[in-house]
Amino acid sequence: MPKAVKPRSRAVTKLPPLPPGLLIRKATAKERKIYFATWGKDGGGHRLGPSDDKSFLASDPDGLLVGLLDDQPVAYVLTFRYNRMLGFVGSVMVHRMVRGQGYSRFLMQAGLDRLHKKFTQTVGLFVQSETLLAYEKLGFQRSYSLSCYRREVMRQSLPKTKNKEWYKIKCVVEVVTEKLAGFDAAFSGVDRATFLQSWITQPGHEGQLCIDSTSGDILGYGVLILMDHRCYKVAPLIAVSTEVAEQLLCSLLNVATPKRSQRGKTKGPDSVSVYIDVPNSNVKGVDLVTRMGFRFYAGATRINMGPPSAEILGNIYGITCQILGC
């Protein structure tokens, strides 16, 4: 008789009981609205866009947990479960008036417990280097590192992209096809068709495809999201080659470039910031964004609890979002 396989250890650190007065539960509709309207706007290139809550709720409507003191929200943890194979703890946020009291540990554990109760095999998140040791004590293992880049885009600062004979770039329209969902899953390592349908078609999001002119096969795709009137993010950018990634990135940057009206006046700001997060193991991707004028401003490390995730980092030139994990 074969030996029973011992399950992989989960969190190994046991926390004391909740501090007096702290209650952690699923956020109500009103509390979700408060989080996505205010709390989720913090964090520079990692913050959420104005319509991004719809994408989270479409795939995992119960993923936001709130910490309450005297019935007032003082902390949030955003969890996100794609399917039984993969979930993420996207962010833990504590109000500045009650920081330093250890509440974030309890919110993090509540988020992990929520995903584990749903039998999620792998739980991932992105952390800063100074917090790695603390998460490793919880049972997490390092997966890969990430570099965050930013570029200021001025009006008329980019050349126009031109379709070549072997491919064409077009906007993603109203429906995320089975072919696009399959292309994404092949490289991101997770089937997230429901999420993509909402993510690509949200107001303020523009998705573009690169298509093989002969076969009609998808060669790559990218999404540009508007975070505010002066801030965009490329999220994600996935391609079969660096050449395809470069053409898509240039096309998306042209979309973000401030335009002039017919009378010669600029519509909106003179410049905008564009962000992109690139896995460091994709050396060609790092070289591409550096060549195109992006500058490094921060780093992060992806960690997992459970079996390794299955993304193909060599074809991911920009992840979707650190909050989403891939």
C-alpha cells in the first residue's frame, strides 16, 4: 500500500487572541465602496484605478475583509481567489492612527485563513525585502523578484507604430475570446477568463492585441489602465517575443501620450506618468523598458505558500498588478 502523502505545512506561527475590541469580518457593500474609493488609491504605481473594483468583485466578490474598532473600519485585507489552484493576499492596510499595534498580523492571518478554508492550493503575495523574513516564518517561500519602472510621457514624444506585414495591432473589443483567455493562461499560469473579461473592458482600460496577419494567432496583448488623469499603468504585457512586446508597448504609450486639440491646445496635462512592473528574470523585458526610457523606482519579491505557481516569466513583460499577484 502506498504511503500517505503528508500535506504541505501552512502557517507555522500561531497568533494570540484578537486584541480587545478588534473585529475582523467580510466587508459590507458600503465598506467595499469606501475601500476602493479611498484606501485603495494609496501606493503610487501599485494603486487601483477608478473602475478596478468591478474586476475584483466579478471574480471574487467576498475577498475584501475589514478590521473594525468600535464599529469603525481601521484596517483592510484584500484577498483574491482565481480558482482552487491559485489565490493572493493583495494588500493589508491599517489606518495611520492605529499603526504599530500589530493589527496587520491579524488581518494577514485572516486573509490566509479565508483562502485556505476555500482549499486554495497556492497562496501568493508581493512583499518588500525588509518584510521577507517575517513572511518566511509564516511558511512562505520566495518565487521571483520584480522591478517597478516609471516613465514620464510628453506630448509628441513617441513615434507612431506601424503594422508590419507579418502582424497587426488592434484594440480588444467588447468580448474576451476563448483564444485570448487561453493565450493569457498559457503564460500567466492560471485560467482567469472571468477576471480578464471585466479587466479589459472596464472604463479607463484599453486592451490591444498583436495578431499574426497570416494565421490569425495571437502573438501578444497588453492593457493600459488609467489610474488618474496623470497616471497610467501597463498591466499586463504578455508577448511571444521581445519585438512583439516592444510594438505593443509603443502602441500603448502612444495612447497615453497627451494630445493636442485642433486649435493646438493640449488636452489635459502636458505630461503623464506610465508605470510597468517587470519580472527581473525576464532580462530582455528589463532591457526593453530601460531602452524605452523607463526608470527603476522600486522593487518587490513574489512569495508563495504551497506548490510553485506555473507562470512563464520569460514572456511576461509586465505583470497585471501586485495586488492581483500575476
